[in-house]
Amino acid sequence: MHLCGCEPKPESGKTVSLLSGSGRPLPSPGPGLCLAIASVPMQLWETPYDPAVGLKQGTVFPSLDLPFFLTGGGTNG
């Protein structure tokens, strides 16, 4: 089973359907409908942290260095 849609076209008179784990056909979104569209903003270049700081922070890019809060009132650090 190929989920990428690269299966060969069915022979004349035959149909191809993908089956779920229960053996039932998977639903189709319909003609012309997309399942998802990703939108990823462009990251602008910035001066990275020094490698030691980047290792500690988990990223070398300051704009990606976001706060992380543990549940229960703890802090990261």
C-alpha cells in the first residue's frame, strides 16, 4: 500500500482503494480538496550565540530562544 499516491493506474474495469486497519476503505477528502496546507514563516538571519551558550539554551538563534515553563510552578534552569 502506497500512501503517497504513486500507485499505478488500475487496469480497465478495476478500482483501487486504500484500506484502513479494519479493512474498511479510507475516506476521501473529495476532488479538489487538500488535507492540509503548511505555512512556515521565513526566518531572518541573525548573529548566532556562541556554541557554548547555544548548547546551554538549546538553540544558537536568539529569536528561537523562548521561555520554557515546567508544570507545577518550576522553572527551567
